[in-house]
Amino acid sequence: MSEAAAGAWDALRRNPTMLFGLSVLVVMAVLAFGAPLFGLPEPMRQNPINRLQDPSAAHWFGTDMYGRDLLSRVLHGGQISLVVGLSVAALATSLGLAIGLVAGFSRRVDAVVMRFMDALMSIPSILLAIALVSLWGSSVTNVIIALTIPEVPRVVRLVRSVVLMLRDQTFVQAAIACGTSTPRILVRHIMPNTFPPLIVQATYICAQAVIFEAYLSFVGAGTPPEIPSWGNIMAEGRMFFFQNFGIIMYPGIFLAITVFAINTFGDGLRDSLDPRMKRRF
């Protein structure tokens, strides 16, 4: 085991909150992405004869209004939620990091960029996402982009605050005095100091993106109906709640567990990366 891997395992072992959240998240990912290997029916295969059946040995979660296997649809729906959550977190943190570094280090750029970021933050995230998806059309790619744009300003403000705190530090001023180029100062001296809060922020962005994707799909502004996701599964089943309440209950439970696991992992990660909290472990 490498030194980095040993250090990561030691951090997990000493922080049960982070270990628990990561373990639950790994289980959910295995269930979602391993669904095609479990021998379940195709999530879109219809069988009207078996519509709205109760849970049984053949259909563990029962069937929906079209006779489709609900367990298969819920597990495959997890793929969309996790892909959207991770993609939005990766894109938002990457773009926010790049913009925040430049804005925080250059006062001239900061005056322009931050006013634009303030304008974006004045619009509620979910309303902006609905408007963008309605304009571009329903697809997984458009949902990812629409959920990424509202998150970028928050990352920019976080990174900018770190840069503002560091740019007048002695080691940065020494690098400037030695003639080090601005890109090198940003990448080598400042950017590594933004990683701890940025990684924690990424976990919360991921959890929020999972919730917002489900919301967009539920109101018909998210993924197309032919792609199963937890949001559109619940949207399709709301009219048949009394015939088979599992159509809403099972995807809702999986959604809640996934978001809980991501937030729990993020809380544990924050405690591990915060020097003030390390003494507790």
C-alpha cells in the first residue's frame, strides 16, 4: 500500500462519519452501475398483463403502471442521479476554481467578474435551471449544464476568499519579487491551499445536484421519459400511488439514502480537513 493510500485509509479509520458515508455511497454506486449484471428485466420492457403488481419473488419491488419491473427502474435510475451529481460537482469546482483564482489575484478582473457572479447568485438556482432546460430541451447533458451554471458563482466566491487571504502573504510576495510568472504563482503557490475547502464544497454541490435533478425530472423539465431516473419514476407513479405506493416510495428512499450518504461523507471530510477538528479524532 502506497503512503498516500495508507494516509487516506488512516483518515477514514479515525473518522467513522466519513467512513460510514463513503461506505453507503459505494453500496449505492455498486447497485446502480451493477444493475445490468443482476439479471433484472430491462427497465423499459413493458408487460401490461403484470401492471401494478405487488412485490413478489419475480418482481421484488412490484411493477409500475406499464408492467415494468420497478426494482430494475430504480437501480438504473440511480445511474442518472449519480452521473449528474458527480458531473455537476466536477464541472462547477473546475470552472469556479479557474475563475476564482484569477478574480482573487487580479483586482481589475475581480471588479468585473464578481459583479457578474453576484447577478447569477441573485437568481434562485432551481428556477435558473428550469429556465435553461426549458430553453435547451430535455437531455442529461442539458440538465448537467443547467445545474452547473448556478453552482459556479458559489465556488468562485469560496476560491476568491482564499486567494484574497493568501495573495499578501510573505511566500506569495517573495515569489512575485523573484519574477515568478502569475500563472505559476497561482498554480504552484495558491491553488493547493484552495483544495481542502473546495473538496468539501464539491460534496455538497454533488448532493444538491442529485436533489435538483430529481426535482427537474419530477416536474418534466429534466431527463427525457425514456431514460429512467428517480424523479420521473416518481412523477409517472403519482397518479397510481394508492394502487402501488412503491412507485413513489422506493425511488424516494434511494434518493434520500444517496443524499444522506453524500452529505455525511462531506461532513466527515470537512472535520478531517479542518485542523481545529482533528484533535477530536
